Amino acid sequence: MIDPTQVDLFGEYITQPWPLPFGIRPAKRIRHRKSPVPMGYARLPGHGPPGETCRTCERLLLVRLARGKAVYKCGANRANHTHGRSSDILLRSPACILWTQGYQSEDQSSAPFIDRLKD
């Protein structure tokens, strides 16, 4: 039903019934999946020695999860480790203030790891 007292932005009476004709639709609300807030770093990345990354830190941990998946976490922040992505770290992140000299090789197979398969 059309109410003759409804006026659009330009002062003209609205004559189109609801729903709108084909091809004209109101905007749909799109729901996006939220990315996890990164909380795996012990301190804010980028405040450590210049040119160093998390890859070369002594506190780097390799955590092996179920189904053969392995992720990297910061050993200085073990109290906040979760079983999800939110506590993972990127190896290419710039070093934080707690960075200490560790592994220099690109191969991280010798990095200490936690086996979470038993948990």
C-alpha cells in the first residue's frame, strides 16, 4: 500500500510500491568472518634490533599440532598460547624488544618444539 504522505529526498511523492522493481534492490548486509587478533607476540614487533626477525630469535618455538600441522609461536609468550591462529607468529615479522641471538640458518628443523599431540 502506498502512503501519499511519504516524500523522497527531492520532495516528490513516493509512487512505487514495495518491493522495488526488478534490478533495484536495497543494499544487503554482508557478514565477514573476523580474523583473529594477533596475540602471539610477547612484545610489539619492530622495536628490536634493526634487520632481525622472529626467524632468528632464540625464543622461537615450533609447535606440532594434530594431523602433521606445525606452527611457530613465541616462547616468551607461552602463557597466552592457544590451539588456534591467534597465537601464531610470522617468521618474517621484525624483531621485538625481547629478541635474543638464536638460529641463523634458514632451516628451522633444529628449533625446539612442543608436541601438542599428547595434550
